[in-house]
Amino acid sequence: MRVSTRKFALGFIGMSLMVSEGRAQQTPADRKQSDSSTIAPDGTAYVTRVVPVPTTISPEAQKVLARVESDAAVPQTLEQRRTGTDKWQAGAGEESKKLYPVNVAADTIAGVPVRVVTPLTMAPENAGRVLINLHGGGFNSDSGSLTESIPIANLTGTKVIAVLYRLAPEHPFPAAVDDAVAVYKELLKSCKPGHIGIYGTSAGAILTAQVTVKLKQLGLPLPGATGIFSGLGDFSQVGDSIALYALNGFSGHLDPPNPSVRNLEYTGSTDRENPVLSPLYADLTGFPPTLFITSGRDLLLSGTTILHRAYLRAGVDAQLVVFEALPHAFWNNPALPESKEADQIMAGFLGKHLGK
């Protein structure tokens, strides 16, 4: 069992986790083994919860949840972050290739660097189809161009173009959107729009919705399907889940969320309700079938589900899958049975809707 002390607002979306310092060094016997709550007049909740590791997930996932990280902040330079992320992505990409054999090559499309991930065999009907991956990484690093693309290329039997878009803070919004749009426009010269899909995780999930809005604004034909895997559609306010979970769920450092300073390196001076930056404020009617995936301890659980409902209100064929208990973007860990299931769901949806 583990006890997590969290402060969050019931009446105001986006208050942050306030975790007890030193919790990572405590033993279970040191911790209070009962639930408690105090609700302030403004609705802020001061709570203690005993949260057992659920048996509803795989043994491998249970071990992931049992990892302990300090609540203390660990400052990291951008160079350190990118170096570490690149090293992890390369290793995880090799592990993914063992499970899902593909060919990976570097290329440039419309002046934008990309990874071209190609299945070892491809059915004739897939030759004219392509999937665009917009990787995660907080808009400032690449934490998914391999792990998000390799399984999907293998499982769909379809070529995946992973866009290595320009990163913040050197290139804030809308640079990444512009790069993805440029690649899409180039692919339209050789592929029917209905034979193109766009998907991404985390920052890439956010970009997927942003790019779809931009394509509609430009009057371009929309893709056949999109996938928004743990994202959000509103930079003007923060959801409840980001006040509850760190990157790895209950464990790890959190800062109180503040909409006025959130993702400033990416958003820059752009109006937070700009419909491309925050698709929740855009006209979503006519958008392609879209799959949303998140998980029970995902810091972007709220953002994903709020945007999903906006798609539904616009009449979009939008499906939502929520995995039990797991943290943000867990499918980037290829060893988990739940990751294999998530990849199958993603590939099945995208493959089904391309070419209609």
C-alpha cells in the first residue's frame, strides 16, 4: 500500500498536487493508514488517501506503479533533458524493433526532417497509405518518434512518417504546427487525403488536434483518421488530473499548476484561446474519426476527456479508451502487456479508417 497526500481544488479546475516532502524515504509503517479529508470554504480539498496497487492490471504494470520517486524537484537543463530523452528513445526504439520488426530511415519532406518507418512487408492496398506521427516530448524534446511509430507501422502494415518538428523554446508555436502541415501538404501530392492518418502522444496528441484545426482553416482536405493519445485542447485552463498526478502517477515531483505560466516556452505570446493553439475553441465539425486514449493516473486524463467530449458535441465519430491505473503515455514502455494492447487498439482504429 501507499499513502498519497494531495491538495486539489474541487471548484477550480487545475489546482496542483501538493505532496508531502520526504514521502519517498518513509516506510509504509510510518504513514497514516486511513483516509481523511478537509474541504475549505473555496472548495479546495486537503486529502490523504491510501491507494493500494490494483490487481486489475498486469503484474508488470503493478511493478511500474511500485516505483518510488522523490517528491523533491530535480532541476535539469534543456541540454540534459534532450540528451537523456534521446538516449532513452534510442534504447526503447531498439526494444520496440525486437517486438515489431520494421525498417527505419532518415529523410526530409518539405524541408522538414523525418523518420520513415516502413513495415518489412506491405500489402498492395497499403502502398498508397501513410500515417503521420507527431511525437511527444513536452514540445522541447523527442520522446516518441521511434516508440510511437515502430509498433504502429508493423501492426498496420503501413508506412509511418515521424515528423521531427522544430522544438521550443527555440521555435515556439506555431512552428511545430507549420512543420506538420508542410509535411501533410507534400504527402497530399501522392496520397489521397482519406489515405492519410495523423496521430501522436502527449505533445504530439495536442499537435494532432492543432494541425487538424489548421488544415481546416486553410481549406485543405482533412485526413482519413486521427489519434489523440493523452493530450489536451485548452491552454487557457488546467484540468483536475494535473492536480493529482505527476508524470509517473502518484510518485514524483509536482508544482502547483498555473494557467498563466503553463507551457510558456511553447505558447509564447499567443492568445491562450487561439483556436489553433487551443482546439477546444475551434469549429470541430467535419473532423475525421478520432481515437482518444488515456489512463487512470495520467496527468492529462482531464485534458484528453474534455477534448473528446468537445469532438462528440461537434458530431465527430470520436472513441475514448481509458486504461486502468497506469500513468502518462505508458505505451512508450514496450514491455507492458497493456502497451501491446494499446498499440493494437491504435493500429486497429487507424488501419480501419484509412482508405474509406
